[in-house]
Amino acid sequence: MGGYGSTRWGSFNKRLAAEDCRKLPLSAIKKYLKVGWGGQLTWSLNGEKISSIGYEVKGAGDFPSNVLLIYTITRASKEKVDCKYPIDLTTTALPWGGLRYWFICPNLACGRRVSVLYLAPGGTYFVCRHCNRLSYRSRQEGYQDRAFYKRMAGMAQDLFPGITWKRFKEILGD
């Protein structure tokens, strides 16, 4: 029991990585968070536009309460789906004054306060990382090589003072 090959780890599917999704960070629109304002965000690959999303800031008075997202998704069956829905905003006070804005995840079962929303491949709505069941690629990588690179970076401190294991890994081309 417990010998070599006794588990089913080979059949384990990794979670989808956040890096493989469309990312909507609040930081991209925070300077335009004024009621009545709007704009468009574009995603590109190698200088070519691959998708875009429009948004409008809604609210009462000078206080923005939500961001209306407007975009179209093309399904694998070539069916086009128009999406238009609000993402609620909330704020927290900063210790040095002012406010920090957050998205409220539009998934009714969630409602988390997040700074980034994701649209998974094949998905329809921008929701938080937890609702999309996303992981970060760095969490999916093994830790065995990290120990090796840390040890090697420590040994290389005489030649390269202050080198980190991540930089050492980049130098070796891994």
C-alpha cells in the first residue's frame, strides 16, 4: 500500500490559471470613476486587438455606485451573446485619507469585495477568481525546483550580490 504509482495524480486536472482569462482590474478604470463617464478597454495580443469591453459609471450625485459593463461574446458555435450588466462598487477608507474602490463580485452567491474580475474562456460574465475557480500559475508549479534555485542563488552571492532565486532562474533560462 502506498507504493510507486498507487495514486491517481496523473489523472488530476489542474485548475484554470488566472493568466489564461480576460482580466478586468479596477485600477484600469479608477481614474475615470466619475458618474456619467465611460470608456472602452481593449485586450491585444502581439499588437492585434483580440477583444474589448465598454463601460459606463453610474451613481447618484458625485458618488459612483456601479459600473455598467457592455460587451459581446462569440461562442464556439459562432452564436453572439450581448452582455450588459452592472458591477456594484464599494469603498474602504484609507488611513491617510481618501477612499479605495472595490468591485463587488456580481455572482449573487458570492458578493466578495475584489479589485480584479475575470472572464474565463467559454464564460459569459466577469466574476471573481474564486467563482471562476481560478488558480495562479505560480501556485501550480512545483516547489522542488524553487529550493534548488534558492540554494544556487545563495551560493552565487559572492559573484552576484543580492541575486534572488527568481532572477537566478531567469538567467538559466528556465
